[in-house]
Amino acid sequence: VGRLLYYQKNKKTCDDNPFWCGAHFDHGVFTALTPASYFIDGQPILEPKEAGLFVKVNGCFKKIEADPEVMLFQAGEFGQLATNDAIRATEHR
């Protein structure tokens, strides 16, 4: 089972929250993250500085600079519950 999510920047709230998605935990066991592509008027552009994967590390969010050819995986809350905290869910935005 899988699902594909797309987060579009909300222009009305971008000044209040510059991130495209709020901090959260995914609810599954693992989430596969595919590289993102960004376009303006059909032309590819570099990833905006406020976009991407930000993972909470030692209480602060750190942007993960990933190779665009690499698929990443992160742990979800069900994985943490099923393993009795042996695997910890990844808080991210």
C-alpha cells in the first residue's frame, strides 16, 4: 500500500510559516521519500531554500541535503509502536 503526497506552498500563509508543511510524524512503519522536482512555467529550477526535508535533530530542525538520485526512508509512528521504541519515528517537516 502506498500513497503519493504533494505539498504546495500556500502563498497566503508563507510569511507566517515559511515551510510548506508543518512538523509531524508519519503514521506508517516506513516512508520512502523520492527526490522532488521544481518547475516555473515548465522550466526546471533549483529547490527553493524553504522546501525539502527538515528532520528534527537534538531539538532543532535540520535540512537534509540529499542527492537527487537517492531515495530516502524515514521511520513512522507505527514502526515505533510495533518495535517498542527500538525504532524511533522521525519528526519532520
